[in-house]
Amino acid sequence: MYIALIAAIYIGFAVADGRTKIIAVETTVAAAFVALAAVGVTGSAWLLIVGYAAHGAKDLWQHRTQFVAGTRWWPPFCASVDFLVAAVLAVEVAYGMTFH
């Protein structure tokens, strides 16, 4: 799913930031979202919903703290997309719709 790609974008922002600690943290967080996406694709779709919602929450935290420098505009945009995707998937899963 796209959640893995979305999470990986922060690695690029971290590299642009240049601080080793930021790169390490964002790479670890992105790896966790990749793992969650892999399990969600092969397991319960609810894991994908949780993943998108969690990434949206991470975006809001990022926006509030400015943990990674130079991302002022990105986190609110990404959080909006994450929460919208989570909501649409939740409706689809709850009503038994299939998505491929």
C-alpha cells in the first residue's frame, strides 16, 4: 500500500535536514510503517486503516514539533490525506466492500 511510500518520504526530508539522529529516527519510523503495511496487505485490512490513522497522527506531531526541519507545509497535507484514506478504507471494510 501507499503507506510505505508515504512514510519513506520523511527519510528524504530527514536527509535534507542532515542531522544523523533525525535520519535514524525517521528511517526507523518508516521501517515500522513498511512492516505494518506488509502485515496489513497479507492480513487484516484493519491494520492498514490503523496504519494510515497512526501516520496521520505522526504527521500532526511532526507539524507541532517541527522535528524534521523544512517540512512546514508537508505534515498538514499528508495528515489530511492519511485520515481521508483511513476513513474511506474503514467504510469499505465495515461494509464488506472489496478493494484491490
